[in-house]
Amino acid sequence: MKKFAIAASVVLMAMPSVTRAAEYLNGIEWKPPAIITPGKTNAGAPSDAIILFNGTNLDGWKNGENWTVKDGIAYSGKGKITTLESFGDCQLHIEWKAPEPAKGSGQGRGNSGVFLMDRYEIQVLDSYENETYHDGQAGAIYKQTPPAVNAMRPPSEWNTYDIFWTAPRFDEEGKLVSPAYITAMHNGVLILNHFELKGDTPFNRPPAYNPHPPTGPISLQDHGNPVGFRNIWIRPFQAATGEQVRDPFLRNGAKETPIK
């Protein structure tokens, strides 16, 4: 037993000493994030959302009087509608339903569109068992990319878009500094993951960026099909902010060696 104790002591003395690294602090003084109340369901509007359509009227939209609101649903009518308010970076929730029974085919079936800043379109189309060009089907950034998957529900059921939008930036001379990006979910399925837009989304020419204000309205397209919309809300997005107030590796006035 004595020999074992001596041997154990020798082993412990031979082991290198373990030094606990100091905690890393990034030196940023963060502003406290705003406290909000989330919606009661995943589709419910959180407390800081702006309600764009609550099922009663389209008073917050230009040309809203030319669409029909019935039983809590807004049906596309004569011409597009455009929000009176403008938005930049944002989170947009919108639910839509293709006409039932399904009529037509291709681009002529349940066609509409959600336009960010009134110029960048994510397509609305009845793409349930309805073939068309892939960068023009539901969930596509029109004429730029198809969705990763077709998550369409049949015309008797509601579809949901949850859109996360980063607006493009232009300098004072109108030169593009940063392009637009979009992440989108269709019926809870990721279909666009931080996709970089090539410009606007016209039908008859290649996409292009033209300088515009940092915010713009949301618009819904009228394409001659009575597509229904409900539960539309938006949250302007601002990333967390803070100020670098000290060297990340200073502790009580003494400089530490960064851990590699």
C-alpha cells in the first residue's frame, strides 16, 4: 500500500498543472432587446407587428376599394393594391388561397404575386398539380429562381408565406452597395434561403437594380384570378445594436493574451 501511495504521488507530480482560461468578454455594451409578446399561434401576429389586413377592410391600401372583402378574406379585383406605409428590412406574414374549383392552367391558374418594395416579386400561383415554368411557380422569385421545393396545398386549403426580407442599399450616387436578399417559408417549409436577388422582377426584360428609396410599399398583384388573402402582418426589422466600449481582452486594467 505504501509503494502504491508513493507511485500515485509521483504520477500526480508529473501531470502538468491545469490553468482555467479567463472568460472572454467581447467588450460590446449592447442595448437591451425590446420585449414583445409572440402571437398565440405560429401564424398569429406578435405584439410589435403592423396589421396590414385584419379581415375587415383594406383602408391601409391604395386601390383597396376595388377589391372585395368578404367573410374575413380579401379577393383580388381590379388592379393591384399597395400599402400606404413603406418598409425596408422586414418580416412579412401572408396567407393566400387559390380559387376553387381550379380553372385554367399554367400561369392562368390562381395567379397573383407579393411584391416587396413594390418591385421584387415572390410568385403566388396555384402550383398544385399544375405545370408551368419553374421560375414562375408558387414561391419563385419571378424569372430568377424556383423555390427549393413545391410545398403547395390544394385549392381548398390555405397557403402561408413567411418572408424575411433584406432591402438593397444604394449610395448617394445611386450605385448599388448591397443587393436584396430573401429567405422564405411556404407552409412552414424553407423554400428560399438567403437568396440574392439579381434585381427587380419584370416579365419582359432581364432583372436590374435601379436606385430607389430605402423603404417601399408592399403590393399584391391582380392577374385576373380571384385569389383570396387573409391575416397579413409585417414587422420592420432592426438588428441588435451595441457599442464597443473596451478591448475584449482587458480585465481590470491588465491585458490578457487571447486564447488561440
